Amino acid sequence: MKNKTNLKESTVACAFLIASSPVWAANTKMGGGALPPPEENRLPPPTPKRERPKPTPNVGKSSTVRISSLAMAEADKKKMQQCSKLPKVSVRKPKPKGIWSLTFDPNEKQKKVTLQFTLSDIPSINKKNVLLLLYSRCLSKKPQLKTPSSKNTLALAFNDLYLLESYDIPATPSSQSSSDSSTISKIFEIDLETDKLAKQVEAGNTKFYFQAGLLTKADFDKQYYEEVRLSPMVAVHFSPKACLDKRTFSSQMRAKNLSCKELSTKN
């Protein structure tokens, strides 16, 4: 999918980060560099309601971003393969809008695979915005952050929430952003280290959950998150060596990652 506009990388990409990622490498393709220590990136509490800004004009609950596809860089398809036919799985809420399953060789050391997340239906409005790609190993039955301007709620567990990428989106002239039909798309290229992934899978963490988010640059800089507009949640499942049979795949998708049982939150 071709981008309709260029998106600039945010200079405050780590403000949503709670801890350094246990699996994903920094996105060196986009100049990300190493992620700072966890304590320097803990998410501050949302701005009190009395300081709540006015909702962004021309963007309502019907406007949302979505994670429309997942692919691998052509050069990495020998390192990791996508399972093409997935069985239908009945899972508890919150349910992923989409599920992808990838398989890799856990015995291959220090391999880097570039995954390409396509984010679509990004509304183009007359204010500077920040586009986020968030992920967690755990889900929360009840949203742990109020997002009244978003059609979708935060499904990711707040105390296992990580930021993969963040980009500044320039403002669009009012004449071009008068309706929600004016949208753009963006491909995020994220580097995944398979040796770290193998340790997570071995420890019982086979699934990773993702949501995209969009909020104004002003809100992002002020650490005000309640006006973020979130995408539906999607899931990426990993299995070692080969795609799983229906029974095993269904069992793993219905079960919680083992790390989630240790979280100090009511999920």
C-alpha cells in the first residue's frame, strides 16, 4: 500500500514506554537507537480532568486507525514464515480483530527479522498528530485508561505496555481535512530478534498484542493520553519450527501468556 503523505519520526518516541522491550529490538532503520532504561520512560499519570483540552475538531469516534496487514521483508522470509491457513479460534474478550501466526527456528542464534506493520485509515486533520504502535503480552478485561474520543478501548494491559514506534504526522490544510474520508497510511518496519523471541516462547509467552494510536502532538507532549484514538487490537502468535495443528493453536490462543499471571493488575 502506497503512502499518501510522508510521515516524520517523532523526537519523543519513548514517552509511552513503561519498560525496555523484552523481545523487540530498537528500530534502527528509522534512527531509533537503543531504548532508554525503564525508569526514564515510565508513563506519567494522565492530566487531571480539569485540564482536559477540547476534543480535536473534524475527528469523531468514527475516525480510527487500524493495523491492516503484517508482512516480512523479502530477505527475511527464510528466517521466519507466516502460517497461511489458521483455524478459527474462540477466545474470550477482549477478542483480537485479526490474528497472524509466524513460525521460526529457535536454534538460530542472533537472527534479526524485519516485520512490516501496515497502519491504514489514519485520519488527516488540521493539527499535528503523533502515530503510535503499542504492544503488550497481556490483555485487560476492563480498559485501564479512559479514552472517550476513541471508538475502540485500550485492550492492552497497562503495566505491560510498550511502544514500538512513533511518528509525527504534519497538519493538513483545513480545506483537505474537512471530512473523515481524508486518510493516509504508513508502514512501520520493526526489527525482531529471534534469539530473544525464542526465550519468550520457551517461557510460555507465545502471543503478542498490538494496537495503534493517534493523538495530537500537543496532547502527546503534555502527557495527556485520554484523547488518543485507538485501533482495534490484533494478535501475533509465534511457534517454533512449524505451524501448529488446530488443537494446539487453539489451546495456545485461548490461554494467557505465563508472564501475565505475575502482573499486579486485575486482567
